[in-house]
Amino acid sequence: MTFLKNGGAYWQAQIDAAALTESRQITLSGNWEIEQTIRIPSDFTLYLEDCHLKMAEGTFCNMFRNAGFEQPGGNMSAGADRDIRILGRGRAILDGGVYNGLHERNSLKDGNPHISVNNLILFVNVDGFEITGIRLQNQRWWAMNFLFCRHGSIRHIDFLSEDGIAGRDGSRIPGKTLADIGGYPGHEAYIRNSDGIDLRTGCHDIRIEDITGFTQDDTVALTGLPGKLEEMYRVEDLPTDIYNVIIRNVNSASFCTNIRLLNQGGIRLYNILIDGMMDSSAGSPHMDRGIYGVRVGDRHMYGPRHSTPDETFNITIRNVYSRARVSAVQLAGSITNCVLDNINAFDGCPQTLNNEAQLY
């Protein structure tokens, strides 16, 4: 397949020109190599129609970002971008391309940028958004990352992570995949922590529906942690809570967890509905079975302290079908009003629920 060069600069110019028109929309088509981040402004619709966009080799940048956060005042609620739509039609592929070697362990070390440049889509401080009808593949870290975003929908998304494993020197071992090792005995994934969708601090009133494919780590993750990422992309006058999120119909093979909820260090996570999770890993060429189906909390510390009962509450999990290695649902930490309904372990999954949480 032939990819046209300098797609980032070309399509940025098309977006900038269309933003001056009444329609405020363009249709992007064809196969393009993306060498720089494409920034999308408020009140704009980008149609991805029969296209394959691939990150250029050696790049350290996002494929798409909202335009406003990097502008003066973009880190305040009044400076939010609004009503951004990325809508796939036909074949719409976003591709990480050749891995650039940046990961969490060397992020911000030896002159490297922060690992967040490896998100294919990074939205910060967006009020009103829609992303639908896209395949994201070969993501170099989390494919889609959202911070302080609200009133949005993410629908009909398919993932295809890199499935290779790495040797001691970090290079990809030819011909070997996660399916061959059944875990990490002496090996690590070639591209580590390649999640699908991550909602981080400050995200609320968002629907995530009809998600498919394979992810090396978590397919959908709602994660409230105080860290460098949250410091870099802090919206100064907005709360850090994650709340009012609906997740429906996640049908994925995930080497770690299909749906992951975690909050520590004082960030609240509440009013979350998970309705419909199917483990599709049986017969997958990329892996065998993941660790958990749905996971809430963690026995390990990622922030300065675990959450308290008034920080994680109103969590509903229903209609889960998992063949995970450990359990269909895993609970840890402190949770108030956790409702479980129709949780199913099948095809060798040893238990429907592994409860290590304090429930209130």
C-alpha cells in the first residue's frame, strides 16, 4: 500500500481553511502518512472516509488533538473546545505505524518526550464530542486518551494492538506473539500498556458503546490517579472526578482487562454503568485469555493512598461474560453501592467474582 507523504501538514491546512467557512467540516480520504499532529478546532466535523492514516516512522506526536488546550486560557473551563466530531465512514483506519520505542519507563528521560505523545487521539478540556466508526491499530501506547472531557460519545470503535513480545534487549522477537506465551514468563509485550480507550481525571457524562477488537492491555479504562499526566493536562478550575459514564457492549480480547475502573489519591469515581461485556479471546490469533473481565480498584498503590468509601460509589456491572484466567469480575479497595447482575464465567474461567474489596 502506498501512503502519500506529509498528510499532517496537508490536512491541517484543509481544516484551517474549512474552519473559516460556514460548514466547518471536511472529508478526509485516501492513504496518508502523518508526520505532525492534526489539531481540530471547536464546532468542527471531520469525516474520515475510506482512509488509512499512519504515523510516519520516527515521529513523537499525536495523530489528532483538539486545538484549544495549547492556546492561552485553554487550561480553564472557559477556554474549552466544544462540539468536535470525528466520524468514520467506510474504511477509516488510524495506525500507529512503526513503533518509536517510547514507553512509560523512558518517558521524560534521556531527552524523550512524555509518553502521551504516543496517543493516536488526545483530547483535553473538550465539552461536547463524538468519535465513531473508526479502527485504531498498532497504537504506540493508549490509542485514545481523554482528560477533563465531558458530554461526549465514543461508539463503534475497533482496536487491533501490536501483539508481539520483546526479548531482553527490547527488540521484537520474530514469529512470537502473546498467544505463544500465555502470560509474561520471562518476556514482556513489545509495545507495553497499549490500551484502547482511557478516560482520565475530570471526565464525565460520556457514553462508550459497541467496542470491539484486541488490546494488549485494557480495552476501556476509567482511571483517576494524581500523576505527571494529570499535572501536564490540568484544567485549573474543574474538579478531577470521573462520573456519569455509561459503558455498553464491549466485545473484546484484552490481555489484561476488558473494562478497568481505578481511582486513588482522593479522585472520586462514581455513577458508572457497565452493561454488556463479552470476552472474545477464544480462538484469537493474538492471545489466549486475559487476566480479568471487569476490574474495579486494585490492591496495589498507584497514587498516594487508596480510595475511601465516599470516593468510589454507585458502580453497576451487569451482563458480563468472561473466560479470564483469574475472574470475570475483580473488586478491590472500598466501594459503596456496588451492584452486580448476571456475571458469567465460562470456558475455564475459574470464578465469577473475586472480591477483595470492602463493600458498603
